[in-house]
Amino acid sequence: MRPRIYIKSIALHLLGETHKCLKLKPSHMLDFTLTPEQEALRQKARKFALTEILPVIHYFDENDQMPVYLLRKAFETGLNNLCIPKEYGGHGYGLIEAALVVEEIAAAAPDIGTSIFGNDLGVEPVVMCDNAAVKEKYLRDIAASPKIVSFATSEPGMGSDVAGIRCKATKDGEDYILNGSKYWITNGGYADYCSVFATTEPKDRHKGICAFLVDMKWAGVKTGQHIPKMGQRCSNTVLVKFTNCRVPAENVLAPEGGEGFKLAMKTFARTRPIIGAFAVGAARSAMEFAIEYAKKRRAFGQPLSEFQALQFKIAEMYQKVETSRLLTWKAAWEADTGKDPTIAASMAKFYTTESAGEVVNDALQIFAGYGYTTNFPIEKLLRDVRVLTIYEGTSQVQRIVVSRHALNEYKAIMPSLEDLPSLTADDPKVAAQKGMNKNQKVWRCRICGQIHYGDEPPEECPVCGFPKSVFKQVWPK
Ligand SMILES: Cc1cc2nc3c(=O)[nH]c(=O)nc-3n(C[C@H](O)[C@H](O)[C@H](O)COP(=O)(O)OP(=O)(O)OC[C@H]3O[C@@H](n4cnc5c(N)ncnc54)[C@H](O)[C@@H]3O)c2cc1C
């Protein structure tokens, strides 16, 4: 399905019909309209969330258990493995479609969202690798029958620092032998396959990282007990341990030399926008529940919703849901239109997940005591959204990615502060009024911005006191 989220510019909207004269191609326009197919997919996911997930989620959360049958049903309904291309029998959806599906599922249960979308996280490295044979064999198999696929970069001793992987891949002829542990592996206890990132030499950092598709039935693969968690209790999370596990050469997704690290980063650039969709879904539900509760619950002789303090809180919650969806869709649209979504994905990840935490927490405040009980869904949403700022790269990691881009790659539109025009010098009329001729030299202090007129700069800046050398001649140019 062709990804479609055009964002029609406000300017063109204001110009009305004139855009027709401008002969802009549709792809240059901006428009949030979903295609009928996208809307149908959203409705299908919504129905699944409301009829299959919502009625049972409280039970499984209380029992700290993953309802594996729901993953199978999601497969049968066509709501997982969204990214497998059609040529391998998959849905061939873009990230916009994935965001639509995941928002609906996370609105009912973020932890079930984690487990259903966990398959896409595990499958993405296979879709993006250069190994045609592994794609043909495994993508076709995963698309054809319900299979659970995990993704493993994290280890007991590292998470954020992906170049610091210690799980060892030792070459043996053309094959590799895996030894080491992977931790926090979503669905690992039930997985058929796992995209595993390991290193040929820990000292080589990024360059040592390689990736493999591991069949979890192979000798030398063992999983630990379910890790008990604060939230996301319906999502299975375990240790996966490799002891002399032989990986045949045909299952290499990325060789050492930096390719494995790149594959992990490319995967995150596509999956982080979808964590944004988790955040939107969870925050949306919390907001809806809070609105209903605020209208029904009374205090001081009136509904809570009559208090302006709560009305303003609800306005901010709504705003955060909408802005989060915009950022999520923008990052997904970048991926679907062939741009590098890395920066938009990181921006979306830390904004949406932190906002979701605030929205759900505000919803609990509106519910107050009742929100703190396990009888209402807010406390589960709060427990579940807490991890969103942690997994698939913490908020701090996203800030590193975005600040590095802003400081080193972002291209400024404004001239440098040192080169800002001087009105007196640049405007001949003003210059004439000041008695300046066109050769009058103008100097700018690079420390405080003070302008000085004269053949030479002053010995020191009269404003900030820095010496003559800090002045830059700004006129004549
Ligand atoms: C429920 C759940 C499911 C998960 N599923 C998976 C999965 O399926 N596959 C998988 O591979 N992993 C998975 N993870 C692991 C997850 O990706 C990691 O927990 C995450 O990347 C953070 O790593 P860490 O916990 O080791 O924290 P650390 O890397 O030890 O970081 C600790 C703290 O230090 C901060 N920090 C670290 N480095 C810097 C820095 N340079 N500057 C500033 N701050 C820094 C971090 O932001 C964090 O606040 C899962 C985790 C959870 C909780």
C-alpha cells in the first residue's frame, strides 16, 4: 500500500485555489487525510483492541502472564509482521500503517502492543539486511504462519551503549559460534527466531558488531525465567543465553566491520516512531477516561469538569496527545517517503513518551484516590507507559542523537552573529544621515555585538572591555 500522509501547507490552504495555478505535484503538498485502506486498517485494529484485548487484559496483568494466544490472533487478523514486504507474502505496510495499528492496540494495552509489535522489531533487521537467501527463507515463513520473533541487542551489563556488546561471535570456518547473554528480550520465552547482535571483538566497539538470525530451537540456546516487572506485565521479557551456539553462515544478517552496528541503528530509526504510537495510544485512553470521570465525579457541589484548573489540565493533555501523534506521523512519513528518519524518530520518541507519562499521571490526579486503585485502568497505564522512555533507547540517548545533529549537522538559515547586517552601514539613506561615506569602516565587537565606526577599531571595546583584536570589520564588506 502506498504510504499516504500529505501535509497540505496552511499557506496553500489560505491561498485557496491558487495552488492549482502553481501546479504543485501532490507529493509536494501536505495533507493528513488517510486513504480508505488506512482507515479500514485502523478500524480493524480498533475492533481487535476493544473486543479481543480489553476484556481480558486486567486478568493477565494481575497474573503477570503474556496471553500468547492473542499474538496468534493478531497474526490471523493481519495485525503483526506489518513490515514484511509483499514479495515475501507480507502485508508490505509502511510505518504510517504501523503507527495506526499500534496506537489502537496500545490504547487498550501498551504491554500487548509491545509483544505484538515486538515481532516487527525482530523482523526489521531481516527486512533491511543484504542477505537475499535469509529473507527468502525466513520472511516467507514468518509471513505464512504464526511465528514469534525477538530482537536482542541488550545484555545484563549494557543497554544504551550498543557498541559495548560483549556477547561473542567467534568465526569457525564460514559459521559463527555464539557465547554470551542477552537480557530484557521481549517475547524471548516464546520466540521461534531472534535477531541477535553480537561482537567478534569487544575492543573493536562499533566495528566488531555483527548480526544473525538465530533459530531458538538450535542447540546452545537457553532462556531464563520471566523477569518480574512494574508494568508491561502481559509482555514476556527474559534472559537469552548462548553457549557454543553454532550459527550457519547463511544466517548472517550483517558481518563485522561496522555493518551490524549500522543495522541496529537503522532498525531503531524505524521502530522508535512506533514507540511514539504506543505513547499516543496510552495517553489518548488516559485522557478519555479522565474526561469521562471529570464529568461524572462531583466536588464542592459541581462536576470536577466545571473547575477551570481541571479544564486547563485536560486541554494540555489533549494538546500533548495531538502533538505526539503529529511527531509520530512525521517520523513515519519520513521513513515511508525514503528519507532518513533518524532525527525525527528520536525527537518523536522522547517527546511522545515523556508526554505520555505526564498525561497518564495527570489523568491519575483527576481520578485521585480511585485512580490509585487497581479497579480503574489508569494505574496500569501509568505502570505500562513508564518503560516507554527506557526501551529502544532511553530519553537521554534520544537527546544525544538530536543534540549531536543540532550542534554539528543542522544548517542555520540566519547569518552568523558576527555577520549580522548593521542597519547604519547597510542602508545608504541611514548612512548619509549619519554623515558616513560609503567607504566609512564599520566594526563589530565579536563578544558583545557593539558597533564602532572609524578607520580602526578602538583599543578596547567601550562596552565589554575586550581588546581591539575582538573587532571584526563588517563594512565595507
Ligand atoms: C520491558 C522491557 C523490554 C525490553 N525489550 C528489549 C528487547 O526486546 N530487546 C533488547 O535488546 N532490549 C530490550 N530492552 C532493554 C532496553 O532497550 C534497555 O533497558 C535500554 O536500552 C536501556 O539500557 P539499560 O537499562 O542497560 O540502561 P543503561 O544503559 O545502563 O543506562 C542507565 C541510565 O544512564 C543513562 N545513560 C546511559 N548512557 C548515557 C549517556 N551517554 N549520557 C546520558 N545518560 C546516559 C540512561 O539514559 C539511563 O537513564 C527492554 C527493556 C525493558 C525494561
